[in-house]
Amino acid sequence: MSDILDILLSVTFWAAAVRIASPLIFATMGELICERAGVLNLGIEGIMVIGAFSGWMSVYLGAPLWLGVATAMLAGMLFGLLHGVLTVPFGLSQHVVGIGVTLLATATSYYAYRVALPQTTTPPKITPFQPLEIPILSDIPVLGQAFFNQTPMTYLAFIVAGLTAFVLFRTPLGLAVRAAGENPAAVEAQGLSVSALRIGAVVVGSGLMAVGGAFLTLSAFSSFFFEMVNGRGWICIALVVFGAWRPGKAVLGALLFAAFDALQVRLQQTPMGAHLPYQVFLMAPYLLSILALILMSRRSEVPAALMTPYNKGER
């Protein structure tokens, strides 16, 4: 028990938790925007992969880091456009299209990697974003170094979460997007296009998912390798439910999962790790997240028109 307490009180633990949560925040905000508009985007896992690859490859070819982020976002938006067109005006199954987008984006990334670097056995490295210390705030005991000595993309993740909450709940555009996921007939009655709102939400949301993937190659690591996303997309879908489709709660969920993940890594290095198989520690964050999801989802209010196709003129 003392080992766990020492870990929880350490600066490095909380710094790692914030860092691990950052890509989850980007992708969770993207999925939340999609679902608030009424579209379940199961393409998130593949979109994160294409974001990780395209951002890294553009920087590897000589682009600045921020241009790499923009390239990743553009790639994600293109796949989001494909998803939106197939599911909104054509009304195809959101489950099937989402899985198809995941497979297509993942396969495209792996194929492009092999074509671009056919003889490479070890992934080439780039120079990623470096930690940027914020004066004064970084001097706060414990939390200062944990929250205010991170890379610029981590700061951007929390800014994006704040902007998402502001736009969705404090602007007419956000009201229209939420209405498209709750009562699309009312949106049409106001003279707005349900299809345009839903497709736009999927495109923007997919761009944020791809930025979450780009975080892994441009901020957390310095190269692209297969399976690096490692199920984070599916976790983000669960975090949307955990957060009851609210950005603030979803961010807290991402930090909670990240803390579990950072804790299991450190527990493996304690005496406890010598007596238990490492697989027990690896599955612990997921088990705890499932438990938290069950407890929270019972009080969640799902957007009424989520996964419900809408054709103009229908009532």
C-alpha cells in the first residue's frame, strides 16, 4: 500500500498521466462531436492510425511539426468526409461503415509506409515536440510540473476540450449540432440542413481524432510503428459514454484512464510486480475503466437520434 501511495504522490506519475491522456482527449472530443450530431463514428481507430502516419511522414519528409499536425488533421477529415457521405445522405449502417473506414485507413497507412520505406527494418526517428515550461504556473508544487511542463500538443488538447464545450453549449452552431442528434426534424423546421450539420460534425470530429493519432508520433514518440494506436480509439468511444456526452466529464474520464495506465506501469516495478504476471497489470486499466463505465452509463442520456438516419421531409 505504501508503494501505491508513493506513486500517487510523485510528480512523474501525474506528468505521465497527463501525457497519456492527451491523445485520448483529442480523439474523445472528435467522437463526442460526431455523436452529438447523431453519428456513431467507429472509424476512430483507423483515423487515429492514418493521423499518426501522415503527420509523422510529412515531418520525416521535411515539413515543420505544426504542418505535420495540419497534415494529419486533413487526412482525418478526408476519411471523415467518406464516413459522413456514406452514412448521412446514403443512410448506410454506421457500424459497418465505421469498421470499413477503420480497416481502410489502417491498411492505407501500412501500405504507404511499406511503399515509402521498403527496405527499412527500424522506423526512422524525427525530432518531436519538446516540453514547454510555462513560467510561474510550473512552479506550483507537484501539479505545476505535471500540468505545465508538457509539450505544446498537450496544452492544445485541453484548449480543444474547452473550445468544444464552449461551441457545443454556448453558440448557435453548437445548439444546431446538438439538435441534429436529438431532434433532426426540428432542425429542418428551422431551415437548416441536417445532412450538412451531421457531415460537418463528422469531418471536424475525424480531424480531431487524427490529431490524437499524430500526438503519438509527433509528441509522445519520435517514429511511427505498427499497432502504436493499440486500441486507444475504442477507449475513446467508451470515454464519450463515461462522460455522458459532456466534454468536461469526458476529459476527467481520459485523465482517470491515463492515471490507471501510468499506475500499472509503475506497479510492475514494485515488489508486487515480482509476484503477479505482468498481464494482470496490463489489463487493470481496462477492467477499472469498464467498471467505471458501467457505473456512469446507467445515468447517461444518449442523444435521442444517435445512429438514426434522417431523410429530408421525414417526421
